[in-house]
Amino acid sequence: MATEPAAGPTDDVAVRVETDQQLHALGSLVRHRIIRVLRDQPATVTQIADRLGIAKGSSNYHVKVLAKAGLIQVVDNRKVRGVTELYYGLVGTIGLPDSGPGQRNILMRNALAEVEAAPEGAGGYMRLQYLRLSKENFDLAVEKIIALHAELAALHDPEQPAADLFTAFYRPHDTRSRDTAPESSRTAENPTPATETH
């Protein structure tokens, strides 16, 4: 899978994830959510804890892991009642490496967890569609999906509520028997590809 940005609708990749420490830092759903918070604006450990509904100690731990991995940094500090509050921000857009054989894509795994955790009534559209496509049509579909992502990225407005587009288009293990009927017979029996919509 191609390198994808983990934060922000921009093509400028500031940090390319390459080390085990960086991969470990991004492997946690909590840290994925912290990056989401900081994508919008810098925040303190306490503010992050409040926004995610986690303990301050947990927030501090995960922030330190991300900072040590070079994915976030202190961007400001302010005195509040005699205490210096550190504000953390992203170092920039994070570029993920291709997934190796047998590895799950970190970004997609965490994005799927976010889909499952979305609040009731959050709206949106989900559809699972089963297709059989030639290489040419498969490549054409990939081009259309990339174009759609670019079109939607152009609509990005930092002042508006968050919205995520989660896309997975792939060839799964083919469960069809090698002794299947000719293409024309299968088309006649099942002319419409199966779909599941939520």
C-alpha cells in the first residue's frame, strides 16, 4: 500500500515513519486519537486527556511516547497559576511505509477502530461491495478512488466538524473453485454484484 498521510490534508510529508520506535508509537489506538486531537490544534496533556476521556497519567504517557518517536513536539508553553503548561503539536504530516507481507496497515487498522467507535447518529455512509474485475477495470477503479480523495480534500475546512473517509479497495483471497462455470454462465446466474450497505 502506498504511503499515506496520517494527519492533515496535505501532500507535504514532514516525517516518514521508518524506525521500530515510530511504528510502535503509531500502533496504539489511543496515540492515533492523540494525533487526531493535535491535528486540529496544539494541546496540553490535560487538554488531550479531557478531549479523549482518559486519565491525565495515561495521556502523559502516550504523549511522551509520541514525542520520543519524533512525531509530536512542544510548540508552546504558558504559565498557568505558577505552573508551566507545555503545548504539543504535530511535527507535520506523517508518512507511513508500505505494509510488509503479513503485516496489517497501521493507519487502516486504527481508522477501522474509529469507524466502530463513532457515536450513534454520526451519519455517514458505509457499503461493502463484492466485485470481480479485470486488471484494467481494477486499475481504473483505483484511479477513480484517488481522484475522489483529492476532490474531497479540496473541500477541507479547518473550521468545520471532523469527517473521515475510510477506503479499502483490494483483491481478497479468491474463494472461487478452479472448476467454475464459464464467465458467461456466471454472469447470467448472478448479473448484479453482491453488496452490503449500512
